[in-house]
Amino acid sequence: MASPDSTLFDKVVNLCKRRSFVFPSAEIYGGFRSTYDYGPLGVLMLRNVKDAWWRSMVQLRSDVVGLDAAILSPPQVWEASGHLENFSDPLVDCTECKTRHREDQLEDPNICPACGKSGTFTEARAFNLMFKTQAGPVEGAGADVYLRPETAQGMFINFKNILETSRKKPPFGIAQVGKSFRNEITPGNFVFRTREFEQMELEFFVPPEDANEWYEYWMQERHQWYLDLGIPEEQIRMRPHDEDELSHYSSGTSDVEFLFPWGWGELEGIANRGDFDLLQHAKHSGQKLEYFDQGTGERYVPHCIEPAAGATRSMMAFLMAAYDEEQVNDDTRTVLRLHPRLAPYKIAVLPLSKKDTLLPKAEEVLHMLQPHFMCDYDITQAIGKRYRRQDEIGTPYCVTIDFDSLEDDAVTVRERDSMEQTRVSTNELVDYLTEQLAL
Ligand code: GAP
């Protein structure tokens, strides 16, 4: 088993700031704790993670449709889902140093990790993790709304709409990618646990008797998705939940876990939610949330299998897994060995020099590639330094325009991992790169 590497964490966090993947939010005001902004490269990579998920979960399937539901939602949704009653963490205060902690995360439930004193904790109380705000100009009861703590409920409350309009029947799924909000007591470890984050969730509705089979199916599919995108086998595992860990809605859950520098951490949960959510929303809304098969006259409440992943957390895992340093001659080369689908830029176009004679040709090549690939264009510093800069942000291919290009209408294509260089004619360049990238 690979062992946790704590310096890797600092290196990746530094790289994220230095190369504009992730910035601490509101930094000019001293920062806003555990909240992050995704910079020019981060926004590209995060979008690639979400697109890779959407491609695999929606685009390549005929049994899943998409949804983009509202973030603001009325209390009835969260009363029915059980979140108002159950979505809480046990919170204790240290009477000595006035710090707050999650009781279930303490190494020793009697010792305060901040001041080291023993027996200074208050009784644990349930702290609800949902952010509450108000809609409209009138405060008080009736105006309360919640920021969703998961995207999942959007799928359950739209089940009827989608069933009636999409001509789908179980087994079928509804997929959604979007922001969720939780007032975490102990956010931390960079973007691993934040109060605002992005989820990628599928609610897959199946005939009750097929639920276990689909649960197994989704566990395998989701495990494979991370492997296909380059996470090494020894850094990813499936972990079934113990009985006492299960959420209030789940009859079985397994987590996909990644070996972070501090140990194993959850990337995704695959849960067998049974008929809990549809029954609850049917009860609270007074609407029938069931499937009626007109052919057979059969009527039932589908069971739901839910693969629920974190986009921001997965992006962090992909970065950690891709980070590498290798010795090249007397130099240390930092390289992000990202899967091409996840890399912020697919191609960097680099004229060998800033000379006026080369730039028009380089720009012509850039404009030819831009409709096909996300490209960077860099004309500053020596070519060797520019290659290193692209290695560090994971760009799979660099295309160099040199003085020979003006004569032979060909360019040099350099591959990131092997650093091998190939001469390619510009009129074959798009096809060549399309084949190499295999997006
Ligand atoms: N609908 C089920 C659900 O929301 P969850 O295990 O609470 O399940 C799913 O969340 C995924 O969302 C987690 O596996 C994790 O990747 C991500 N996630 C949850 N809380 C998070 C947080 N505070 N910060 C970043 N990601 C989070």
C-alpha cells in the first residue's frame, strides 16, 4: 500500500496558488476561512472534471437525463427529506479555551485538542449543517429558505415532472452537477471540506427487486471512472459503511476513497436509498410519486441507487495523484501527469522566439487549433522554461513553431510525459493531435 506523503499536500497547495488553480477567497481582505476561488486554470480543470462525469453519466447513456434545479429551497423539502431533523453533527465547546469541535472527530472525547485540558467539554448538542436565509423583504416565519446541502433532493422533487415528460421508465436516472452548501464545523484540508462545494449526483430509479443488482453495478462503474481518469489502483478503494455510519435514508452505502497525504478520504458515496425519499415527498406533498406501467397495470414506488460525488474534492484528488517530480539532467522537473481530458490546456502553442517573422505563423497555427482544443499561447522566456511551465500545469502537448516552419510548413510537437518530439506538417496537425489526445 502506498504511504501518505505530507509534503505532497503542501506542494500541490502551493502549485494551485502559484499557477492560478485555486486562490483563498477574499484574500485582499485577509481571506474568508475555508472558502476558495477557482482561478484561470482551476476553472478549466474543474469544468473538465464535471464534463468527464457528465459525459460518462449522461452523454454515453440512454437511461439517464439531466437536471439543473434551484439552490434556494423551501423548508418543506428539507422537512420531508429528514435534513431538518437529522442533518447535524454533534458539537462540543471547550469551557477553558472556548474552541468548538465535532465530538465524533475527537481523538479522545475528554481532551480538548486546542488547549490539551481534560474534562472541559460541554454536553454535545446537535448542530444542523444547513444554511438558512430569508426570501423577500419580510423577515420571520414563512420567509425562511435554505441553501441546498445536497443536489439530490432536486431530483426527487422533480421525479414526477421528469417521469411524465421524458418517456423514461425504471431503470432510469436523473443527473445533476451543482453547488451545495454546508455549515461545516471543521472545514479544512484545502478544498477537501469546505462550506461551499460542488457535487455530481445521480439518482437512479429501479424496480425494488433489482435494487441490489444496481447497487453493485454502480459501485463498479464509479470505481472504474476514477481509474480511467488516471488515479492509480493502489490509491483508490471501495469501503462499505458499518451499520452505525449509515445516513438516515440509507440501507447500504459504500464510499470510493482516495489515499490523500493524511490518509484515506471519501470522494464519493454510493447509497441504496430504497424508497425513502419518494415516499417522504409523496407524504409531505400529497402527490403520487410512483411508476405506473400502462402495459402491465403494475404500480410501484421505485427504489433509488445514488452515486454522489464531490467535484471539487475529486479535482483535488486528481491533482494529488498527478503531481510528480523527476530528475532531468541537473534539473528537477515538476510535471502534472493529468489525464488529457482533465488537463486545463490540451495544447500550448510556442513560437521559438519573439521575432516578428515567427509570430504571424504561430498565431496562424493557434487560430487553427483553437476551435478544436483549449490552447495556451506563450511567447515569453526561453523555450526550455516554457516547456517546464506547461509540464507543471499538465499540458499534454506543446507545439513549437521555429524558423524551419516558415520553409517546410511543419511544427515540432512535444509530448509532456516522455518529452519526445515529433515533426508534424501543419495541415495534418489537427488530426494528429486529435488522435494523440484521444479525448
Ligand atoms: N446526496 C448524498 C450526499 O450528499 P454526501 O456523502 O454527504 O452524500 C457526497 O456527499 C459527496 O459530496 C462526498 O463524497 C464529497 O465528495 C462531497 N462533499 C460533501 N461534503 C463536502 C464538503 N463539505 N466539502 C467538499 N465536498 C463535500
